[in-house]
Amino acid sequence: MINAIQNFGGGSGNKVIRSKFFSKFILNQLKIFPVPGQNLLALQGLDFYKKGVKIVASPRHANLLLVSAPFSKNLREAAAISYAQMPRPRILVSIDLQDIDPLPNPDLVISADELNELPAKLKKINLWSGHSKTYKPSFLVKALEDEEESTGHSNHDHKEQDDDHKNSHKHENHDQNEDEKESGDEKEEGGKNDDSNGFMSMVMMTKDMPRAADGLPMDMNEGRFDPFHPGLQDGLRIKMMLDGDTVKMATYEKGLLSRNLFENIPENPADLPEFLSQIDPLQPEAYRQLARRALQNPADNSAYCNVAVLERERLIYHLLQIQTLLQNIGDREMGFRIHKCLIDFLKNSSEKGIKKNIEQLKKRLYLKTRLKNCARIPEMFLHHISGPIARAAGKMDDHRLEDPNYDHFEAIVLNENNAWGHLLVRLEEIKHSLELIGTFSGKDNTEKSDKNGLKSFGDHKGTAKIETATGTACLSLKIKDGGIIKIKLSTPSLGLAAMIPRISMQEELSDVLAGIASLGISPWEIDK
């Protein structure tokens, strides 16, 4: 059991010389496995195509594990397993995190601003000392011990059963021989014996197996796509029942990213905006402004809104989702271009190349052919969803139409209830967001809202909605004697995740994965 862990563990003293010898080659090409995932890393500004840096899809191909917050308990254990699978020598780096237990202490702690300087910083430190120890996370040791104990009991039980079985055969041997003599001349259809020494036809061998949609017998296999799949959103865990390469059922498994935020709701209402901004690290401003709206004076309908900031966040989120979708279907060229547009926009707010690449994506006919039959949501379930996915299916659902801060706003609605339609809506909304950013830049009504909003928190009930990049989020709260006593948050990704079984049944695996990626689900909104 310990040997199994040591095969994937950290280098011990006698391996240091060899590790130092290979270190210079490793630092020339960092193969990074990111946790929680690529989207959060891109949002923090890491250029995936920078010289000397490569993002890999499997920890077995990586030499550097890069960890960033938020870092939940379940995510920590998943990261520890990934680290244990990495070949040695290996590097552990965290972004603004000192305590990453059960992982060992990081070799380097950096800030998000230093991400693109990572290769240079690693060359300045002593990565492999003579005091390195074998990595044996306690939860993994316990799991292996429990498995061995369970296997041992199982083998013991099987041995006892085999002994009983042999003894019973000794007593029944005579009767069995007599029965075999009587039935030896009997034949099945096809002319062969149906005993243990005879020939058994394929029909007999498969008679009790489940049947596929085409009537053929097929073994059902359970498949899990956990949780760092490069073609899915960060932290998205999907469980599937597979009939060959056909998906019989697919469901979303939550809990990996859960931080139990609502167990520690702040009592002071003034702290609520920053508290809610933790819900989704990809959309902090949307939830910050949602909280402010719920706390505002009901008479002030335009309070607490910065349209330019919201639209910038929406644009970035859409670029991240498009990048994920392109990686899912294997379009490396356009994935590279979209990533470069994202990095340029994050660094310099540069619009250069965004509109050009949007038009090129629309003209890629193979994309339309590839996505046209993916992620078709049955019409009877469309009322459960909102946002770009609902608008792609022809549903006029956009809270910005009711928001007085958006003057003369026109929602983008199509009649393409499929993954291609999801992509088209995101592309059009990116262009629309660029226009809104230009229109509202420098216009921030939060100062006006501070004057006309609540000056003190006594007794108050508030409800507010906001259109996030994934759909409409709704918050209701109750304040009594200046303290929050009740809060309820509804996020759009819950409805999107509920569509996974609807778009997956009897579809090919590759189409299901592409369809799920096109939904743009934020697992952070579900695992709060």
C-alpha cells in the first residue's frame, strides 16, 4: 500500500542529485496543471501561449501544479490526488495561498500579478533540497488501507464459499453424474450441449445483458468526468452511464467547490456586497451589485449600478466560455486567437482583434455543422432557464430590458436551440458589450445611490435581480433591528445544470461534452 503511494510521491534524499540534474530542463518548459482550472487562471492573466509555459490536460503530463483560491475542502483533496499522480521531479506553486493542506508546503507562493514571471522566479529558488520527503496524504493512506481491508475480507469470504462449494459437490457428485448421463444426449437448438463443458452460443451468453437502443446487447459502463477536464468549465463534475459511446444518462454532481458560504452570513448589511462577491470568482461584480440593489431604498430604482463594469465582466466571461468550447471540440487555432484577445483585453482593455475573430468564428462552417445537433433543450423545459441559452432558443428573457440603467436596450434573441445558437448569442453579446462599455465608461451612479439609498439599516425587506453572464440572478433578504436575519439567492446555473440530463440522453459522448460546454455553466454559482 505504501509502495503504491511512493510510486507517485515526492522525491526523497537519494533522488535529489538526479532531480537537480533535470531541473534546468524542466524550467525551460513548464507543463502546468491548474487547480481549480484554466478559466480562473486565464482571468488572473496567465498567457497560456507564453514561451516556456504549457497548460496540460492531465497531471501525469505535468511538472508543475499551480493552485489558486478559492480552495474548498473537497477541491483540496482532488488537488492532492492530482499532485500524487504527477511524475517526479515536480513543482508546487500557489497563488496567494500559504496553507494548502493536505498538499505539502508550496515551493513558491506568488501573487496573480506575478503569474507571467513564474519561470524567472522559479530559477531564483532552490526547488529540490536534501530534506524532501515522500508525499503521503493521510486521507489517501486511509482510503487505501480501507480498500485493502475490504478486499482482504472479500477474498476470505470467497475462500470460505469455495470450500463449502467443493464439499457440497463431493456429496452431490454421484447424483450429478447420473443426471449427466440422462441429459447427455439432449441438444439445444443449434445442436450443441448447454452444460459447462459444451459450447455456449453468443445468444445464450448475452441473453441477460441490457439492450441498447438498436436492440443489441451491450454492457453499461459508468464514466465520470472529474473535475479538471480541459474541455469543461472549472470544477464541473459529470457522471454518465455509457452504452458504448452513447450516453444513456448524464448528471451534474455538486459539492466539489462548496465553501459553505451561507453558514457565515454577515450580520452587518454593509458587509453583504463584499460577501456576495465571493459567490462566483468569474463574476464578482455582478453579485456585488446585486447585493447593493437589494439593500437600496425601494424609491431609488437606479441605485447601485455601473453598467460599464458589468458589461466588461460579461464580455470576459463569454470569451472564457468560447475558449472552453473551442478546446472541447479541438479547434486549437481559434482557441489560440480567442485566448490572445482575452489576454489583451485584460491587460490593456484592447478591443483589437475581438470583432475580427468574432466574424471569423461565424464563418467557420464546420463549427455550425459540428454544433448544430448538440444541446437541444426540449421546449417544455425552456421556462427553467434564462440568459444566453434561453435567448438562443427564442425566449425573450433578459432582465436588462427592465433595468432603467440600460437606456433603449435591445436583447439579442435567435431561433437556434442548439450549441451553435449558444455560440452565436455569446458572439453577438460580446459586440453589444463593447458598445455599452464605450457608451457608459465614466458613468457611475453609485455616488448618487449612496446619497439616496439606505443611510441606516433598521427593518428592511429587499428583493433585487440582475442579469449575469449566465442568466438572471435573484436575491431576497430581510433585515431586522439592523441585522440580516434571512437571505435567499437564486442563481441561473442551477437551471442550466438541470438541463444536462435533457440534452444527453441517447446522444454520442463527444456531442454531449460539446453541448455541456456550450451551456456555459458556472459551478461556483451552484456550489456556494
